[in-house]
Amino acid sequence: VRKAWSSLECHERKHYVDAVNAFKTNEPEEYELLVTSHVFQFPYAHGTSAFLHWHRWYLIGYENALRAQPGFECVTLPYWDWETDSGNEFHARVYRADTFGSWDGLDPVTGCVTNGAFSHWETSPSAQNEQMGTTCLRRAFQDPPPPFTPLGPLRAFATLEELAGTILALPPPAENATEPGPRTFDVFRGPLEGRPHAWPHIITGGWGPGFLGGPDVTAHMTTGSSPDDPLFWVHHCNVDRIFAIYQD
């Protein structure tokens, strides 16, 4: 059973983090293949009806790779329940110095993660990572965050109420009609892939070098190489959980 990161006991969090590091250490080429597949299949797996199904398949492959590590046969991918951090984004419970790394645990020049269980990571040698100029795991939190961006307020993890609205949404009535149109999959998928899915990527990885006064770095979570950041997996696990609720 997949659990919320916020509900895990300390030993459960450590067990998961240790499994991720075991996979990265024992099978770096396999981890690199996972990242590369996301890079090359990005146009197919994003902005299309395949988005949720493709990422579900992707998460299962990652979870099975963790379970293939000795001592972690029963590890389960947790989900980052970011809706419970809405309004407190820069102190979200995943941003801790003893696990994924804290929001202030970054090199101010390079954006390299300097604390947490993954601060020692060398990232995959993809073209996007080469453009960053370093091989470290990079993030680009903006502190203080800009009050407004082209997609709305930056402090903008979706709330529980917003997610409920996304799951239950009906399309607007057609022209000259008084009733909503049929409830189709893309009426759900499109809005979910938008702000609820996008903002954890953006808040962690930034908009890009120097955007609205942010750090002059490019970071992993807003590139096709986002699976290089361990936060990618727990973030998308939550997206998949919301998809499962919709399916029920």
C-alpha cells in the first residue's frame, strides 16, 4: 500500500531513502535509462491523453527497480501529498535536511543540493544536464518567491478543494446549450496536468535562469531530466493517486 510521505514514521522514510540510494549506487546505468526514457518520450508523455497512463507505467518500473535491490524487496513508493502543504510551499514536509534536502540547502551560485540524503548525487549525462554545466543534483527555489507569475501566484500547490473540483469537473455547456457537456477523460486530465502537476515541478526547479529575480540556474525538476531529482517520483506518485481516485 502506498502511503503519504507526511504519514510515514521516521524508520519508514529512512527505508525508502536508503532504497533510492541503493538503486542509484548499485545500478547507475539503469537509473540513467529511466531518466533518458523520460527525456526522449517527453512529447508523447506530456500534453496528451497518454500523460497519466504513461507515468503510471513509468512509476511501476521505478518501484520494481527499487524492490530489486537487496534488502528492499517490500519497499513501496510513497506519495508527496503536496495538497496538505498548500500555502506553506517552501516549508513542505519533503523539504527536510535529513531526507530530500531543505529549501535553503542549496549552493547559492550553482543551485547544487548541499544537504539531505541525495546531496552527493551525480546526475545522468543527458544533453539537458550538460547544458547545466555541472553534474550535481540541482534545484532553484526562489526566496522570497515572486508574488505573481504568468500562471498565477507562486505559492500555489493545489488545495484539497481544488483537487476535488478537478476530479468532479464537468465541461462548460456547448454553444446554445443549457446543460454541461459529457464528462470526458480530457476534461479531468488536462486541468490535472496543469497547475496541480506543474507547480511542484516549478517551485522545486524554478522557471529558468533569473526568472522574476530567481536564481540564475537551470534545475532538474523543470527539465525533461526531472527524474534525476528523487522528488520527481514521490510527486508523480501523488498525481497517480489522484488519477486512481478519479477512476474509482
